[in-house]
Amino acid sequence: MKKYLVIGVLTLLCLLVMVWKQLNLTEDRWKTAEANVKAYSQRLSASENNNTALQLTVNQLNYFNDSVLTALNETRKALKIKDKNLKALQAVSSKFSKRDTIRIPGDTIFKEPTFALDTLIEDEWGSKWYTLRLGLKYPSMVTVEPEFKSEKHIIVSSKKETVNPPKKFFLLRWFQKKQRVLHIDVIEKNPYIKDARSEYVEVIK
């Protein structure tokens, strides 16, 4: 009788532990879902000063139907970063423009007093990266307003590398001490912009 009682108690304890683990897992998933809802709400509200990170698994990333995430994932695959090494993805978009006006006093460039022209010059990608608004007005006023758009993809990944320089013979490399190294790739998608320098520091505790 005692034997069956002990078995029953142990079975009940195992069930309680399983239920407890499942509840914790469900709570974690609920918190992740809430964080993702908040992040998407901020994206839809076009908030520029406050951003919340999306929390996705690699499988979710591969099947997520979102233009920004799809573009980031394509950049990651182009860099040949494996799923297991991927740590984070980030897209940073910005644009800048400057309006300049040229006036030539005492000189007439355009003869017709009613002459005025306002046109937009696009790049070969249909104004995706660069536009130039050109204005001409009687008698001698020229305005130019170029606008550049920048889109950076930041891919964070980790990789095991040897602490000391790797040996030339592959068998010797197997026995070398290894460490996890963080890699950060910054890819500027605008073909007109060339990044001069990017520097990132990982704080080691």
C-alpha cells in the first residue's frame, strides 16, 4: 500500500513540475508577444525617439512577412551568417537635404518675365536614394535642393575563433583554445554613400 502511495505522490510531483515549467514557458511567450506588440505599435505611430526591440526566433525571422525584416534577413544571408551565430539585426534609415539659392544681381539669365521652372531629377532607382529639386525663375534665380537617403543594415553575430593565431595544419587547430568573438557588420545600402569608419565596443564584465 505504501509503495503505491509513494508512486502516486512522485507521479503527482512530476506532474506539478511539468505544469509549473509549462506555465513559465507560456508566461515567457506572453511577455515576448506583449513586447512585440508594443514594438510594432511604436513603428506604426512613426515614433522617432523611442524604439522597442522585436524579439523573434530565427524561424520566425525566416518566415516573418515584413519588408524591413525581410531585407535585413537577405543582407544577413548575403554575408553567409549561419542561423546559430546570429545575435541581432538592426535597420537605421535617415535622410538629409540642403536648399541653396543662387542669385546673380544685375544680370538676366532668363529672358521671359513669366518664366518659372520647378522640376525633380531622380536617380536610376526612381528616387529611392537621391533626388534633386531644381528651380529656375526670372530673371536670374536658381535653386537646388538635393536629398540623400541612407539605409544601414547592422548585423550582429558571434563566431568561435582561436585565442592565438590559428595553426596552418587543420588538425592542430582542433586542439587550440577557442573563444566567442562578436562581429558587427554595417552595410550601407545607398550606393552613393561610403562609410569612412565604424567602431563598436563590447563591454566585458
